[in-house]
Amino acid sequence: MTGPGAPQPIAPERFDLEGAAGRTIRGELRLVPGATATVVQVHGFKGFSRFAFFPYLAGRLVAAGINVVSFNFSGSGIGPDMENFTDAEAFEENSYTRELHDLGIVLAHAQREGWLAAHHGLWGHSRGGGIAILRAARDSHVHALATWAAISTVKRWPYDVADEWRARGYLEVPNARTGQTFRLRTRVIDEATQHGDGMLDIGAAAESLLCPWLIVHGAADESVHAAEGEQLAARAGSNAELVRIPAATHTFNVAHGMTSPSPELTQATERTVRFFAERLAALGR
């Protein structure tokens, strides 16, 4: 809706921060005048802050009066244009702990700059959902958490794949969307082995989480099976609400470059915006 009296879209403002290993975190900020709540978006593996439905969800949150901070992990491989994978070396060396470090940097900067308003929450997709869970479990200042298609464990590779990966020194990772093939070195799998039952234990984090949590998962998710959403909900107990979306895929039936939302994406978005409005924005009234 546009015209006299209609709210005008809020253009994102760019920001750059120094992240893990001295690499650059590139982000965007959407500030709503008078907002009392902020949501920080966390992208997943091979994802980025402008991927497919991310800007759509950000726009819907802004329309509900909520600030949005989005960013690309310093190891995402995404370059200065915020769209294309141009930093293969950064992608190769990325890891779970580096992503947690980057998220901490973003939150600390947002706090200093006053972007977090009175209350803030995290939203994460896929692996970004797992990172958001781990952060929320150890950060009492996170007042609400929503995850879409979140992973339930960092241990994601069969033993034979892991053995070959270590012997070779890298794993080839194809990107079907761009046609590129990247290498991922062993840091990420070493961390999963060393810390998967400790500091990176997503299931244990789910059990200890204190803030309200909305878990959204598609029944037709081809990348992170719907059973992982069930497992997270079971570990969290009454603290979490699980929303199952029939026929929804990992990206909720849309692709990068979407021009309109699918019914599945609309359902996920409307429920998530309502959750954050109830759990965050209402706290400031």
C-alpha cells in the first residue's frame, strides 16, 4: 500500500564491523522511529542476509514497528555487494565458533549504538537457527527467539564422509543456486567433534533456554528434516511452541529473487511477526 498517509518503506543502512579472524561482517539496519523492539536476523550455511525471503521478513517486521538488524557472517563468502559469493577463502575457514563470535560482535555493537531498543530477539534460519539457539541460551538479554528450519545438532556428517574430509583436508560444497563449488576445510567438523556435546550442544541449549521460543519447520524440508524441529521442541518443553507447516520446504517454497511470497512463507512470516510483536513490542508499551 502506498499513497498519502501510508507508511513509507524504511531503506536499510549499511554497516561494516570487524569479525572473526579480522574478516568483515557486512550488515544492514532498518530503524523504525519510536520502536521499542529489535530483531536480529541470523542466516544459515550458504545463506546471506539478502537471500530469498530474508528482506521480505525484515520488511514485515518493520511494518509491525520492529527494528531489524541483518548481517552476513564474516565467513559467509559474500562480498561487499552483499549478494555474490566472492570470498572463497573466508568460506573455507568458517566455523560454528566464528559465527558465534560474529553474532556477539553484532549484538555488542547494536547495543552500543542504541539499535536494540528496549527489548530484542533473535531470528535464525537453518544453521543460523542453531547459532541463535546457542546464543540465546547463554544471553539473558535475548527476550524472544524464533527459528525456521533450525538444525538440532552440529554433528551433521556420517563417519565415512568425515574421515574422507579429514584425509583430503577439505570438503567440496556445491551451490546449486550459483553453480559454484566451494571448499570447506576441517575447522567446522573438528569443532563439531570436539564441542558437539559441550559448548556447541544445541539440544542442551534448547533445554536451558529461558526466553519464549517459536519453532517453525516445514513438513517437506529437504535439507533439515522436520524431525529436527520435533526434537528441539521436545528438548525445550513448555518453553517453546512448534509450528508445523504442511508442504513447506527448507526455503518455504520460494527461491532467491522471489517476487511474491508463497502460502507457506506467508504463514511462517505472519506467525513469526505476531510472535515478536506479542513477546517484544508489547513489553515496551
